[in-house]
Amino acid sequence: MTNRTNEMIVSTAQADGNLVVELVEAPVPQPIANEVLVEMEAAPINPSDLGLLIGAADLDNAEFSERRIVAPMSPAMTASVQKRHDEAMPVGNEGAGRVVEAGSDPAAQALMGKRVACLPGGAYARYRIADAATCMPLPDDVTAEQGAAAFVNPLTALGFVETMKRDGGKALVHTAAASNLGQMLLRICLEDRIDIVNVVRSDAQVRILKDIGASHALNMTEDGYEDALTEAIAATDAFTAFDPIGGGKQLGRIMSAMEKVASRGEAFSRYGSNRMKRGYIYGLLDTGPIVIDRFFGFSWSVSGWLLFNFLQSVSADVKQRMYSRVMSGLTTTFASHYSDRVSLEGMLTRDAVMAYNARRTGEKFLVLPQA
């Protein structure tokens, strides 16, 4: 058996009020049955990874040392993560690498030696066990970097479209729309001839989306934004919104604009229009309270949206159709672009942490565990 050494990033919320993130040595796990051992080559840092990795810990007052970060948590955060107190938790939802060992089941054996995209959990590691059922073999001409983000953002974007259709909608609104995910969603909508209203925070982000082909890209900081939003919703009939921001009033503003469109030409009703308006919150870019000023009647719904819950709600045929589409478009529709690449150790430096935790548009980090 080949001699291998393993290292992995773990995050521990301590009962004393500190969050410790560190690079530790770990045993190389052995795959059994339907499992495979993946030599991880690339893993993206997605916003969904940061909640477990860092959460709302105070990075400004953190202590950074070699291979280790110690950051204070507020009493509220310490209490909210009580169930994970003093448990070292592996971090990183997805990544790509080569299968170097496989369990005895035929599905696992069939992946031996292949480069795969996978959802192992704890992807920020040199070696990680993955269920063969969650691995997608990559074409020979697709690199680990190109396949590293094959799951979370692509399937989320496709999931938004599936959710909108399941709700009976035919167009959608998306906020923070210039992100990697937002650009993927826009390309999907252009390919499928689905109207989308893209909401961003700067003229530079508007230009990014216009260059891709967006018909409706709105800067929420500009004067006249509400009027422009209302007219874009009227033009597209978009009554389903997906919002990664969470906190603040933005989703409420969008739903109020939907109500303005829905009630045009209608007689006054103290209950508002009968047109259903749906908002889905799928992120926490703003961890403050979600403020909904109810100026949109009673036909509305606001709920959370999580990829893994969505995948459990759809049939195997739908999932397979989504997986196949991702594989065929990994270097086009679903391509991710990275501003920085870091090793496991480099991931824990102050400069890197402050940069990727800022979650700025156009800045996306890729972890290279073998570097």
C-alpha cells in the first residue's frame, strides 16, 4: 500500500468563546463498500463554506499564527453553536481530485484512477473519503480546477430554475447577481430563454452582466431603482425572487415592486392582489434581521432555500438531468473563475482570510490541497 500523509482544515467552536481554525495532521481514511478515497487537487471557497469555517467570529481581533487562527466569538454566536462546542469539524463542501483507492462495491471500483468532482464534506484536505454516488467523473480534457466547483453553484443555479417552474413561474429576480453563481444563472436563463431581472450594487457589476447578455441589470444604489425594478418585473412577469443577502430590506422592496405590477388596473382591495409573490433566501451575506415592510398584500411567501434540501425533493430523473447538463457545460455555462489560489496552509494567513471572507464580487479563492 502506498504511504500517504494527510492534512486537513478543521474548525472548532470552543465552549470558552473562541473559534479555532487550524491545519492538522489526520489519518488517511480507508474506503469501504461504496466509498472512494480521493486525492484532493482543488476545492473552491464558497460562501456556503464560510459559515462553518468562520461564521461571525471576530477576525479583526483574531490571532493568526502558522497553520492556526484563534478568533473570539460573541456570546450570542457562542450560544448559537452550542451543539458543535469543542468538536473539530472538517470544512469544504466540494472539490475535485483523483480516486486513488476504492471500496469493494462495483460503483466504487468503476471510479478507480479517475478524476472526479465530488461532495465529500471536508474537501480542504489532502485526502478525503467520498461516496461513489456523489462523485461525477470528469472528462479527460477537464482539469481538477475546472471541475472543482461542479456541484454547489451549478446545481444551485439549476435548482432556482426548477423551483421557479415548479411554482408555476416563468421569470425570476436575482440579487447579488454578478457573483459566480449569478453569472451562471444568467447564462442558463439566456440558453433557456427565461427572463431574469438581475439586481446588483454598482455600475461595474451592471456592465459585467450586460456583457454576458443581460437585458435587465439594475443598480440598487441608483436613484430611481424602485421604478426601474417595477418596470423590469412588469416586462418579464417575474414573481419569484432568489436572494443571498438575507438581512435588510432588499427582498421586501422587490416584493413590493411585484405587488405594484400585480395590482395595476385592479380595483382597490385592502387584501392586495391575488397574484402570488415568492421570495427565497439562500444566503447570509447580511447577517442582520430580515426586514419585510408588508406593502404587498396577503398573497406572498418568504422562505429559505437550501441546495441539499432541494435535491432531496426532486426525482432521480431530475437530478440526473441536472448532473448531465453540468458535465456538458463545465467549461462554458458553468465555468467558475478564480482570482486567487492558495495552499491549505496559505488559506489560513491573515491576508487570505480577510480577502475571501469579504465575499467581494470577482474575488473567488481556490484551495490547492497538494500544493
